[in-house]
Amino acid sequence: MATTALRSLGSALPESAMDASRFRPNLVLDVPGDHASGYPEHRWIGRRMVIGTLRLRFTEACDRCVMITRETPTVPHDRAVLRWVARELGNALGVYAAGENPGHVRIGDKARWLD
């Protein structure tokens, strides 16, 4: 998931608490060159990236379910989030990725596109 998407979702739903924990991503990326707003992950499908020593291939959009409405330690229960994602984004937010090789990622590692 991109920080751009989190910011855009927060702007679209100002009454909702927005935090990455709501979406339970494995990685939250602040990718250089992505626009200040929008959902850039939708353009990543089919592309490859290196982060730290890990190489990823983005495979498909992440369809969302009721889990994004559930309370976490940092966000309250909120049904509006899923309703908006379903209506405005075709129920897809974020992307799945497949590891092309084993590797390590640490907070602050730079992401670099391979293609």
C-alpha cells in the first residue's frame, strides 16, 4: 500500500480515522514519482520493484472486505470506509505482490523500480 493512497483516502473520508493498520498491509511504501494524491498502486500491477534485498512483482489488486471496517488499536470501527472503497474504487485498494527472491526489508529502505 502506498502512503499516497492513505492520504487520498483520508481526504475523501475526513470524518474517518485513517491509518495503515486499518488495511493490514505488509508494506507501506512512500514511492518517489507517485502523484501527491490518488491510488498509484493500481498502476503497479505487472511491474517489479526492489526494496532492500527483496525483489517483488506486483500481481493484482487487493479486493477489500469487512475487515477494513473493524476496530484496531489505532482506528475505531467504521463502515463508511468499505462503502466508499467499494463505490469509488471498485472494492480494490492496495496490491498483492509476489516475492521473486528471498530478501530483507528494513524501515527506511529505498524502493527502486526495475521496470
